[in-house]
Amino acid sequence: MSDRLPTYFISHGGGPWPWVPEMAAEFAPLAEALSLMPHQISQRPKAVLMISGHCEKDDFAVMSSPNPPMVYDYYNFPPHTYEVTYPAPGDPALAARVSNMITAAGLPSSLDPEMGYDHGTFVPMAVMYPEADIPLIQVSMRHNYNPTEHFALGRALDPLRNEGVLIVGSGLSYHNLRLFSPEAREPSHAFDTWLAATLARPAPERTQALLDWETAPSARVCHAKEDHFVPIFAALGAAEGEPATRVYHQTGIRGGVTASSYRFG
């Protein structure tokens, strides 16, 4: 049996930042953190399973194409950023197995042969594994963002960690597009402080606190829409009783934003 892999919740930065020089400079700490991830795990993954804050469906849809297309789901960036490719292969056999695991857990799932790599997936992967030679699939969030269901998704996927599959929830610990400015300093700091303290708590208390995340300081200022926070539920559900380690922390993004990433296990 392979060594058990950790899971991650990563803050994936803004748009196609690695290919825009001024953004790449601002997110240099994030680039360093992402590039270190392959060295933090015990082996080269057999596959990566990503839950992205940019992909949501009616059910937990699983990417099933052998060659997933690119999805340039960002706007008003330089033309060359719409020509970026990340040609990692899909894994239809893994996709079918993942969909069956989700269904067996009593959750709705389907195979989606049209799903492509959105920027919540291909951007961090291009930094983590630039050779694009590891099979990569995505599992969508559900539109309802229900924390309990997304924790259950993570629990259903947990056995994959023993089989060399790296599970990554890709979002942002702060995501309010109307407040990426110095005015974000206090709310993002308050929420980030709450998140760090919460993830340090024992497993049952930690899970309950995350389920009740809307009661956190500035929760709805930091996540007016929680699409970029929901991936943490799946990542933590797949490593529910295991310790959390902060692997990325940056302050002053866009003059005020604080953001963090975590490894579980």
C-alpha cells in the first residue's frame, strides 16, 4: 500500500497570475508555497483530484475526459493568458471510480465528459507540477454550497489517499471581488485569525466550527458568496481527524488582503 497522502486547501491567487509579470511578483510567496508542495508529500502522486472554487454543478460532477480542455474563466487579462495550456491527461477510470464512491456515500454524482480545467485548477497545477505529466481530474462543488454535503464528499474520497491520489481543495481563504483593497485588511485579518485558531482545534470541535463558518468574524464580508471557501470542507472531510499545518500565509495583497493555505495530515 502507498503511503497515505495529505490533503490541501490552497488559496490559488488571482486569475492567470503566473503569466502576468506584475501579478507574479505580487504572488511570489504563493508561487514559492505551491512549488514546495510536491516536496512535502511522501511520493509522486499517481493522480491529482481537484475541487475548484470555479466549478459548480447541480450534483458532484466528475471530469471524465481523457484529454480535458482549457477553461479561461477570467476576464480583461492580456491576450496571451488565453493561450495558456496545461496538457495534463485526464483519468477516465479514476473518474468512474470516484463517481461511484460519491454515489455509494448517498450523494448525487455524474460523469462529465465536457468539463475542462478552470483556472482554479490549471493555475496552481502549473506551478506545482509544471511538466503537466500527472493525471488530473476535477470534481465539482454543488450549487447549494452545503457544508455538510461537502464534508461528506471529502469523507467519501478519503480512501483515495491510500492509493496515491492527492486531493486538493482550490479556492481562497478570502474572496470578495468588490473589496480587494486596503479596506479588506481588517476583515480578512479577522477571518484568517479565526480560521487558523479553528483549524488548530480538536477534530469534532473543528468540524462543527467549520460547519458554522458563517458565525466567524467578518465571514460574510470575506465570503459574500462562499464558492471559494467551500473547497476547504471537502479537503478537511478527507482528513477529518488529522492535524492542520499552514503552508502559505501572505498579508497586504492588493494593499490589504490576508490569505492562507493549509495541509491536512
